[in-house]
Amino acid sequence: PIELLTNKGERKLSYLSDKWNPLACGAAGFALACFVNWAMRKPPFSGIQQHILFSTVGLGTGAYIDKKRDAYLAERDAVLRHYIELHPEDFPTPERKKWGEVLASWTPIR
């Protein structure tokens, strides 16, 4: 069980894994600027500085959320790993079974 909580460089992150939150929050900031303009009865893309500001704040917020999430998950994994090391008797190695033993027998009926 402890092998699930250790990452020895075997797990490869996807290309978008570290870019998704900042890009999504930046797009949300841009959409928020368009919505504010629409609510104020202005053309949606007027005031480009507002779009740039909201998008930049969104990018920063997304990066901050990503770092906080990574730190939280790392701390959680460390706590779980430590608990498993202290109490190995609670986590016995499961016996290996074949699929034929796990699944019930099935007979097709017409």
C-alpha cells in the first residue's frame, strides 16, 4: 500500500497538468471583463486594459491555487505515508486472485 503514495519519478505528468488552472482562471478573468462591459451597456471588448488586468489577475490566482493544491496533496500524502509506516499491521498485503475467482460464474440464457 505504501508504494501508492511514493513518487520516485515514475509518474509522468501530462502537458496541461501545470497549465490548466492558470489558463482556466485567466480565461475566466477575460470573460468577467466582457461581462462587466456587457452589464455596463458598453461594447464587450472595449477597455482593453480592463481585459488585460482581469486576465493577469486570473493567471496569478490560478497559479496560486495550483501551488496551494500541490502543497496540500503533498502534505496529505506525507501524513498517510507516516501513518502506514507506524501501523503496518493495519495494511496487510492483499492476496492475489485471478479474475475467475473474483467474478461470479455466468451462463447465457436465451
